[in-house]
Amino acid sequence: MRIRKPTRQFGAAAFALPLLLAAQGAAFAQTADPLSAAARDAESELRQTFVNLQFEDFGPAPVKGPIYQATAGGRIIYYAPDSEHLLFAEIYDRNGQNLTALAQNAAATRKLAGIDTGMALAIGPAGAPTVVEFTDPDCPYCRALDRFWAAKAAEGKPVRRLIFFVSGIHAEAAAKAEHVLCSPDKEAAFKAIYGGTAPTPLRTCAEGKARVEAHAGIVGKTGITGTPTLIADGQMISGFRQAEIEAFLDGKKALANAGR
């Protein structure tokens, strides 16, 4: 008599068990790694909030903990004490508003209110758009900015520059500033100094020295430490940032044309 062995039946439950175990394992892994889950949520939120930007990758940043805002040298900076990071960055909200620029412009407006512009050296036509300019005779970017202003004036976009000398960075800056302020033709002397043709000896006078010292006091009061620094229409521009300066000039030109 032949004994037949029972055949093994493979039903749906036999296949469901491994799938269930795999799903449970994935859920456990996700629960066990909350940082990965948080990163996925953050990336999803980023892509949903800023839909007009194309993000190529996403990952953790070295910055940790709360971030604080400060001002240094006319610029808004951010500090993360937990990871000891200093951030030179710009912060935007979901509507594309540059919050850093707003804070910087508010600071510029406060500083401008405390500046006695009557102490400045005025260069440029009286009816032109006005900028407050903190400058150093030996700063190469300040000299480049002076050439830029000359080029813009030749294009029909002159400005009225209210100059304050920053004399605490380079050794000869104060003496050159005093020379300019003591000269009969101050604008010509300014152009010569910034063109690299400082005469020997430099002019000195009590009035010029007093104005240099007054400028130093104003610079200290406003906290300006970098040159060039501009205040144009309540906007602070730290450094020779040509695109921002061009935008200011183009805006003024458009307003002038609209008023004709």
C-alpha cells in the first residue's frame, strides 16, 4: 500500500506575513530614526512653501540651536551660539520678502537720523540724487567706486555725494583726508588723492583737522567699520556692490523721467 504524502498549500496568508513584517520593520526604522523623519518633513515643507525654486539636494546644516541677529560694520549678521557659527546671509520669508534687507535699511534710517550731514564734504551737482558715503582715501574699492561715479555721471546719472572720511583703517588716511579738506578746490583735491596722485607735502590746517576728527566721531557713532559704505534712499550698501548701486541710479532715473 502506497502512502501519499500531504501536499503543502501556499495561500495568500503565507505571502502576507513577510510583507507585514517588512512594513512593520520600515515603520520601526522610521520611528527609530526621528532625525531622518524630521529631515524628510522639512524638505517636503521647503518644496511646498517655496514652489518657485528648484532644489537639487537637501541635507543637514552644521548650524545648530537658536540663531540671533546682530549688526556689525553696517551689516546684518546671524550668530548660532550652540554650534559657534557666524552667518553672513540673507533671510527671506515665503513671499520672497528679504527680511535681512528690511532690518538693514531700518538700521540705516536710524543711523542717518543721527548724522549731521552739514559736516560732510559734498561732491556733485546739488540737484542730483543724494548718497551718504563713508570712504577711505587708501581703500582700493573706494577708489574704484569713485571711478564708477565718474562713469555714471558721464552717462547722465550724476549723484550728490555727502562724504565722510573713515580714517582709522589706513595709516595715511587721516592726513590725506585733512589735505582734501584744507584744499581751496576740495573736489579736485579729492579726485587727485583717489586717483593715486597725492602731492608732497600734504596740506594741513586746523579746520581740516577738526573736520577729520568730527568725521571720526560720526563714524564711531554709526558703527561703520568697512569702506565704502553707502546710505542711499534709506538703504545701506556695504562695499562696492555695483548691482545695488545701479538699481538705485536706475530707479532715480526712472522717477526723473516720469516727472517730466
